[in-house]
Amino acid sequence: DVKVTQSSRYLVKRTGEKVFLECVQDMDHENMFWYRQDPGLGLRLIYFSYDVKMKEKGDIPEGYSVSREKKERFSLILESASTNQTSMYLCASSLVGSTQHFGDGTRLSIL
Amino acid sequence: GIQVEQSPPDLILQEGANSTLRCNFSDSVNNLQWFHQNPWGQLINLFYIPSGTKQNGRLSATTVATERYSLLYISSSQTTDSGVYFCAVSGTYKYIFGTGTRLKVLA
């Protein structure tokens, strides 16, 4: 079975902090994705990566950056956290043109 | 971009009842998935179904790509089926999610 592991289930940070969310997959998938989920808005794509060191902006990239130095790991970075970035963050991976598999999510609170 | 609409937004069922959830999309797609998000927030992949029909136990799904819709059928519902059901579509890499159908199954 595919395993997508997110580093934290719950995280609390302060405004202005630099925040790192880590995601690791164990199935050699080319594609990796970061989403945020907010009530009433569903899942919205922040960034995705289709290869090592490659990244593309999703629908809401402002205030975020990403890093993919190794195929199995995709990091989401909040450069200077703000309260409107309090959300559920979900990482996914997939082969090209195939099923997305999700991690358990990180509930991030910015105080 | 592609628009995805799911209906109904909310659904309450008695245990044992059957239901049909619908996903409409505005453009041709290469990928379509159905997910169940449980009360703990975990997204469980149900079907990868860009076209055709698939079945897995009490669940089945049908996608009619030419008419731009997909249906998820839940038969003999159980309380553990409660949660939010999402449809997600993509042309290439980028998936667009619908806003989901929130299902509550009563014992």
C-alpha cells in the first residue's frame, strides 16, 4: 500500500514565524501536491511538483513556497505565517495520470 | 478552468438506505477520483474512474465522460459511511475538487 506521511498531525505557531510542513511518500511517485482545506471551500491546490526540483503554482500560492530536493519528499514553507493561514493542510502523491494518495493532514493554527 | 459541482450538498439517511451522489464537471477530463473524508479528516481514495463503471463492495461508481458527469452509489448504508464525499477531476496534473457532499447515516 502507498504511504504518504505528513510530519505533524497538529501544529501551533505564532504570526511571523517561518513554518515547514513536511511530506514523504514511499512509492516513487513523480507527482506530489499540497492542498489546504477550509470549511465551505473544499480542497484548494497550493503547489504541485511533477519531478525533483520542479514545481508549479496551484490556485492559491501566495504566502507559500515549496521545495522538492528528493523525489520522496515535498516540503511546504510558510515564509512568514499569518492568521489567515490557519487551516488543514493535505499532501498527496501520484503516478502520472493515476490515483492520488493523501496523507492524514496537518491541522495548523497560527496565533 | 474546469468547474466541478457536487450534489446534493447535504444528505441524511437511515442505516440501510441507498443513495446516489452526483458530480458534474464543465470540461473534458483525463482523471476523475472519488474520495471519502472521515470524521478524523483522513481522505480515503474510493475510485479512480475517468470513464466506465467500477464496484467495490457496497460502493459503485459510473462516469459518463461524454456527458461530463459521474455518479457514486452507496447501497445499504452504514453509520461508518458518514463523512464528506469529494469528487476531483483533472486534465493533466492539476486536480480540481468539488465542495463535497456531507453524508450523515443515522442508526
